[in-house]
Amino acid sequence: MTFSIVARSADGESWGVAVASKFLAVGAAVPAAVAGVGAIATQADANVAYKGIALSLLDEGATAPVALQRLLEEDTERQHRQVGIVDIDGGAASHTGQECIDWAGGVTGEGYAIQGNCLAGAAVVDAMEEAWLGSDPDAPLADRMLAALAAGDAAGGDKRGRQSAALLVVKEAAGYGGLDDVAVDLRVDDHPTPIDELARLLDLNDLYLTASTEEERVPVDDELRAELEAFATAAGHRDFRDWVGTENYEMRVAPDLAWIDERILAIVRGAGG
């Protein structure tokens, strides 16, 4: 009762899953990923144990097809399962059991596995693949997967309707403060338009929880530093670093204020929000 895409970025540095369903909190059950290992979506009559088992197999060197084979051969309920896996090298595998609710099926290609069940039709998966292949390979993986998810939804999605969606992306040292590998971990558990809401949250994730690129960093000279400190104290803060912490912009301002993200500078100057 779900449609998903499991994918690796074109540069081979990120892995992730995007999923939507007429099911409460689909993100709690379907996706799992480990940086430098791979990603999996387990759905239909989801066997959530698949997540840990598959990632362990991938970590031990199994390819996606081999990991999938191992999962299925040990599961007597495999005809009720649907699974997509992408490994460290972008190898992909997908399984749709014969007992999954129609329409059910999937497609794979280099770096992606797309699958769904209880769908409006095959057009859902086709639209997702078209959107994925038509997206910029250099764009962030989260953006590409979300575009594929939205295309599937526009093509009919889950034939029962909408309820939840989730997006998980892992990349080495891409997490908060560079201290873990979780680049994006967003869930919309119960919402009339969950994919639209997921897109809104992804924009916020980019602002608050994604580190600035070199191109986005504006060097802070003495004049700009004085401007920033004056702004912060006028707003009732001890100093500019205090304002940064209050507003949760730590990922976009250097701890020593050597640089500031251009978007944060625009906010300071009243050009953003």
C-alpha cells in the first residue's frame, strides 16, 4: 500500500529512500540506509526485520541482488512482501510478491529501485522512473527522490489516497555538526497532502540542518562583523553568536564568525525569512 524509490547519488556519496503511502507514519516502517553501505525499502506486508538484515549483508560485501535473494529465501511470507535495495556501488534489486495488492510492481536501473503496491496503475512507477531519469544527476539526492515521489503521486499514487510520506538520506559526516551520517531524516506521519508537506520540511532542513557550501559562504571582515554584532545586540542578544544559537543557524555560520551563509546574511538584512 505504498510507493517508494531507493537510490544512490550519481557521485556515489549518498544513499536514500523516499516513500509515500495511505498508511500512518510510513517512515517508521519502510526506509533504512547506512552511509557507505546502501539503502532499503521494505513494504506491502512489510517485514521490518529486512532492514537490519539487508544492511548487514550489504556491509559484509553482498550486492543488492544477493542480499535480496538471501532475504526472500528465508521468508515463508515472501509472496506478500515488496522490497527495493541499492548497494554501495549503485547496484539495484526489487521484488514484488505475487500476493501484493494490485497494481503492484517495480523497476530498477543503475543506482535506483522503484516499487509500489496498491497503486492506481503502472503509470505511477513509470512516472517516478521518468522523473528520476530526467532530473539533474548533480542535484542533491533528496531533491531528486522527492521529485520522483511527487511524480508518482501526480500519476495516481496509492489508489486509497494519501496519508504519510518520508525521506531519508545518508552521507558520510553530513549530519548535524558533521558528527553523524544522517543528511536528511524527515517524516510526515498524518497529513492530507504529505508529499507537499515533505517538500516544505526539506526546504527547512536545508536551511537549518545542512552545512553551507563554499559558494554560499560570505567572508566576514571587520566592517561586517560590527554590523552583525550591532544587529544582535539591538535584538536583545548578548552577541551575534548568541543570536545564531537562538535561531538554530549553527550549520550556516562559522563558530569563529569567519564567514556567514549568504541566506543568513539576507535574513539579517531583512531580505529573507
